[in-house]
Amino acid sequence: MSASITVTSLSFTWPDGSPVFEGLDVAFGPGRTGLVGVNGSGKSTLLRLVDGDLAPADGTVRVAGEVGYLPQNVTLDTALRVDEALGIAEQRAALHAIEAGDVSMRHFETVGDDWDVEERALAALGELGLGHIGLDRTVGEVSGGESVLLRLAALLLRRPDVLLLDEPTNNLDLYARKRLYAAVQSWPGVMVVVSHDRELLDLVDQIADLRSGEITWYGGNYSVYEEALEIEQEAAERMVRVAEADFRKQKRELTDAQVKLARRKRYGQKMWDQKREPKIVMGARKRAAQESAGKHRIMHEEKLAEARERLDEAVEAVRDDDEIRVDLPYTAVPPGRTVLTLQDLGLRYGARVKGGLELRGPERVALIGRNGAGKTTLLRTIAGELAPEAGEVRAHVPLRFLPQRLDVLDGERTVAENVARYAPGATNNRVRARLARFLFRGARADQKAATLSGGERFRAALAALMLAEPAPQLLMLDEPTNNLDMASVRQLTTALESYEGALVVASHDLPFLESVGITRWLLLEEGELREITPEAVWFSA
């Protein structure tokens, strides 16, 4: 039987009562499927339900074959050796024992038929660009991006029939992404991948668009999907215009009919008052007129209701993804004002900034470099979370730092409560008015942070920092497009376009960096920070 995923009448609701799915039916067969949708639509939740990490409230999830799952936020025990993280430590130890002359039966039982497991593990690491790591180092010695690839290597070694990938390019530099793309292209079984990475989504065979609890299928990769969606939306907008014209026409006809009926009623009343016909004839005429008028009115009202329904359906078919609006006072930095000073800075793990480096307002600085180069360490040192090993860091304006982990939020508090922690002087009404600009309106502001999707969590964390008191005039973001869908990346770009302070962004997402108007590029490489030209960026990130 070939590998497959079958979801039948699936319903799922979070413990706080927030519904995600109600009666979802979908099936995934062989091939690579890109699962797309706006943040909060339930993409990650669906993968977790398929993996068995979550249980449905109703309905069934059936998987033919073994499942391998790479979650959004990969967490590995830093004390583990690489072979333990790959799940081959016992087999490897048994092999070494046999090679050393220990022919105990338990070693042969542990190895089974997998005599080449060590060679396969090294080959899998090599294919993903991790050949330099080896099997005896600890996870704590690898970078965040390398740990993602390490977890993927463990999955590939297991050879699962079904592979679920949730934002697998998060934290990966361009080199590591190329390795991941090659692994995806060569995958022979069922694959479902959730991603905002356009290049990755252009490698899939089909797109499953999850929206409002339902899935719509599109053949081809993401570029084909975008073209099809654009055609659909143009047709939907035309239908709206047609439906609006029909609705206006039905309203006019109903109004005209009501005017005509009123005239007939006045004329009949006049005949009755003047008694120009026998009473019995006038009575019959009046009843017939009332009956005709009633049918006429009902007919036009039904036509108007049908026109309204067609208009509502047409409007619903048009996608109107809201945009974040950020128009905060007090964030502007005068041109030329010194925002940040670094002097002979030595960081943990060996990176350093030789001599002096100044950032002036309102510069937009991109911090780039390979995984493990020390970008996050530098940002955490500037933010005051880590003490420098040597030298000095001075921020001359209020600053805020949004880390990759988004741990600025308390999962047990609501979105509104989290924001209120950063702006204790703001009234509840002011907090909620500000949150509405970040698309948390009404009950959405009362959701617990722990129940938010990756993109919603980012939006809530960004709101908390941007609405903080005092307003940040230096904003530092570490891999901000991780976990964001395409619409959310556009929303973030819009938000940063209207931000008037100084900006430092560490990211491997070069199209995003270019979209936010970067004015200065800094490369952290081999322990040193240096400025490079925009032309050199694509060869260095």
C-alpha cells in the first residue's frame, strides 16, 4: 500500500475555545505538497495532528506509513552527541563492540540488518553540508541553523514514508538552504511542507491553500499558484462589480414597484371614497389589488435578497488581507544623531568588532553572515542580555530587541496583557486601539500568547515592543521573517516602512532586506564585523 495521509471530518479547538477546524476533509498522496495560508489558518496545527502530537476533538487522521516530522522550532538537548541526535548511538556502539571482538548476541540484535548505518549517517550529514561536524561532537557545539539540518538528517536516516516539514528554512543561511532544497527535490515519498520560502515552494508538485478551515488545491508550484490566484481574484472582482450593479438594479425596481403600488392604493381609495362603483365590486377590486400588490412586493424583495446573497458571495471570494499600520510618535531619530557606539568589542564565543563602529539615525542596517557566525550573540550583547568579553557597547537612544525565539511574550497572558506589561502607563482602551493596528481586534486581543501561530506570535511580540514606553528609537530584529507567511512578510515590510527610528536586522532573507530599504550592510565573518557593498551581499550571506 502506498504512503498517504487521509483526514476525515476533522475538528479541533484549542483549550481556550478558539476553533481551528470543523469537519475538514483532505488527503495527501505521493509527491511534494506545499501547504500555504495566512498565519493562524491552522497549517502547523494540521501537521501536528497528522504527526499525532495533537489529538482531534472529532474525526480521524489516518497515515499509511511511518511519519517523520520537522517542527517549526527545533529544540535539541545541547548535551547530546551528534550520533544520539541522529538516533544511531546504540547501533553505532554495538558495531564498534563487534569490531573490537565482542560477539555478544545483543550487539547483533541491536545492529539488525543496518550494518552501514554509520556510513549512511556520515553521508546524510555530508549531503546537508554537515560533514565537518562528525558523529562525536555535541549538539551544543553547532549553530541554530545546523541543528535544524541535524534534525532533518535524523529524519532522512529513518527513511519515513511521510515527511512533514514546518518552516524548515528558518535560521538557515543561503548555503544551508541550497542543501535543504536538494534534499526536498530528491524526496521519493509523501511530503507536506509549510513554508514562506518562495524558492522552496517552487520545488513542490502542488499547492494546498488552507483558508477559513477548508483546503483548495492548485496543481503546480507556488509561482503557478500565484498566477492562478491572480486570475481567480480578477474574476472575483469582476463578479463583485456585476453583483453590485445587479443589487442596485433590484433596489431601484423594488423602489419603483413600491411607488406604483402606492399610486394604485391612492387611486383605489379615491374610487372608494367617491363610491363610483357598487360596494361589492369595489371590495373585490380592492382585495385583488392587495393580493397582487403583496405578490409583487414579495417577488421584488426576493429578487433583492438573492442579489444581496450573490453580492456577499462575490465579496467573500475576494481576498482582502489586512495590513499592519504603525504610525507611532516619538520614534523618529534626527539625521546624523549617534544611535549606537561599539568600541573594540569582544563577544562570547570569539567574535569581535575591531576598532570603533557607529550607527547614526535613521540608518537601516542589515547584519548578515553564515550560521554560527555570531550575529545573534552580537545583537544580544547590544541589547544588554549578554555582557561583552571586552570593549564597550553604548546605546544613545531607547532600544528594543526582538529575538528569534520571541520569548518576550508570556504564554499564559493574553495578547493585551503582554502589551500592557511594556506600556504600564497606557489605559486598556489605548492598548486595544493600538493592538487593532497590529490586526488584534476584539476577542483576538484576549487570546493567550501560547495559542498563537508563529506569525501571530511574531505580530504580538512586535506590537509589544513597538508600543513600549519609552518608544524605541533603535529597533533590532533577529530573523524576523521566520514563521511568517507571504502576507505577513508584506505586513512587516509595511510596518517597517512607516517606522522612523534606526533599524538593525539580522536575516538570511535577502529579498526582505532589500524591501525594507537597507542603507548599510555589515558582514560578520570569521569572528570579525566589516562593512561590505550591496553588490557583494549575495556572495556572502
